[in-house]
Amino acid sequence: MTSFKDIKAKAISVIKQKFSKDRYAVGLDIGTHTVKAIKLKITKEATELAGFQMLPLEPGLKDCLTKIKEALKCDSVNIGFSGGSSVIRYVSFPRMEEPEFRQALKFEAAKYIPFPPDEINLDGVVLKYDLPENKMLVVIAAVKKDFVSSRLKHLEEAGLRVRIADIDSLALSNAFKFNLGAKEDLRQKTVALLNIGASISSLDILEAGIPRFSRDIPIAGGSFTQKIADTFNLDLKAAEGLKTNPDKDKLARIDSAIESVVGSFASEIRTSFDYYESQSASTVSKIFLSGGGCFFKGLTEKLSDLLGIEVECWDPLMKLGIVQGFDAEKARSVSSQLAVALGLALRF
């Protein structure tokens, strides 16, 4: 006859097996030109890179999603939203408890969100409770329902379901904090994260690790590529190659061609910093660059000179372990473009 002691021991063993089982999470970053995905293996001991995909959007989104599902052997993903169909705002609310905050969110958000309330999916979270005058810092995010429905339809057609939906800029902050948030020399600093995509660059400001400002800038990698294409009479593919791997004898002409674009870009960044600093007692001390801009020779130096702030590319994969047998070098070669996908995958 089985004793109570044996039953108890067996139950504990089952519970241990359940909670020690390896878990996986996939972050899916759908851009305007490429789709990036990262698969993480999560154990009690480590978070490891188990796979990644980066595919051009040219064949169509459904084809890309189907290939990612097959390659990463996944059926659920975490996704993010950005661009004109989404809005993110950092505002102060009167201090209140969570149930009261949930009730007040919809009514308070109407003051800051430029879309009709019945046309959006809305959420918010308290970032900081101890603001002066009994206030708390809140981030509000909204995405148009029709955009969400369209994205979900594509995912469903590819056999994928969504676990978590986020905003790309918050995912970028999440990836940065995972990798560099514990660094002693950054913990109390105010830093900017600049992620340069193909059509849009996202700018986020973190103050002592807390997101305080987010903005999309309509100047990005494609702006530089187009300028080089026009100057040298090239197609976009050849211009992209010249941008990332320029001939020495063409460097001066490239610099001259893109001077106005870099100037406009730096001006947009400076305007954002000025606005943030007018609302805060701190100033931005450093810019961390990610995205395709890290492959643009000399861009960090040009932005640093124009803004008078140190600019550095960072590696979103630097703190990840690597699953045995996985080819890490291929992922490392494009790691700067995987920051948003990583931030989404980290929402496990």
C-alpha cells in the first residue's frame, strides 16, 4: 500500500519537474523592410539565445512569418507596434492604488491620446509612485484597433498566436536594461537609446533606468541610402552597399552627400533632448545606438560631433548565453538590428 509519505514525495517530484522544465519565448519585430525574430531558452540558471531569423519583407509578410515559424519551431510570439498607428505618452497622474488607476486610465488617457477612444486598444502602467505633489509617473500606450486586427490576421494565417503585445520603444528599453541596466556608471545616469530602422528611427530617454520619453523620428537608414543613390546615380541596393562599405576614394563625396541628412537628423534629436530637459532636472549624458545605423561607417562620430554627446553602438546579445550547437557568429554579425526583437522575447 502506498504511504502518504510516498504520495507526498511523488507530488513534490512532479511539481519540481513542472517548474524546472525549460521554457522558450520568441520576440517578433516586424519592420518596414525586414522581419527579425529571436528565440530565447529560459531556465532557472540562464537566458540563452536558441535561434534567430532576419528576413526581407519582399516576398510578403505571410511568407516571412511562415518561414520564421518553421525555422524557430514556435507557435506563439511576442509582438510590438510602432509608427503612426501607435502612441506612447509619459504623464503624471494623481497618486492612486492599482484598482483605481485601472478605472481612471481610460478617462485620463483621452487627454493625451489623439485617437477616438473606441478606435484604440489602450493600456498603461505606473513607472514611479514618488513624484512631487503626491503624483505618480505613468506610461500610456495606445494602438489603433484596425492596425492590431490586420497584424493578428497575418499571424493567424501563418499559424502563429500572440502571447504578449508591446510597444517597440518599450521593448528597446527592456533589451537595454537587460544588458546594461546593472552597470554602476549608468544606473543613475540619463541616457538616450537611438534605434535606426529603415524608415523610422526611435528615440527613447531613460532616467536612472526608467523610461521618460519616446519619439519616432522620420529620418532613418533609408534617408541616407536614398541620398547616396541620388548622388551616385545608383539603385538602392548598390547605394546601401556603398553606405555600409564605402570605397576610400568616395568617402569625401559620400560625406558631402549626406551632410544635410545628418544635420537634419541631429537637429531632430537635439529638439527632443531640449524638450525632455525642459521637463526634467537631468540632461542626457550619452547616446546608445542600435539598428542598421551601426553599420553606417562614421555615423556615430558625426552625430557625436554635432550633438556634443558621446555616441556608442551597443550589442543587444552581449549578456545572453548561447544554446549548445547554435552558430552564434551569424547572430553576432547582425546583433545591433535585433534589439527590439530581444526586448520583446524578454517579456516571458
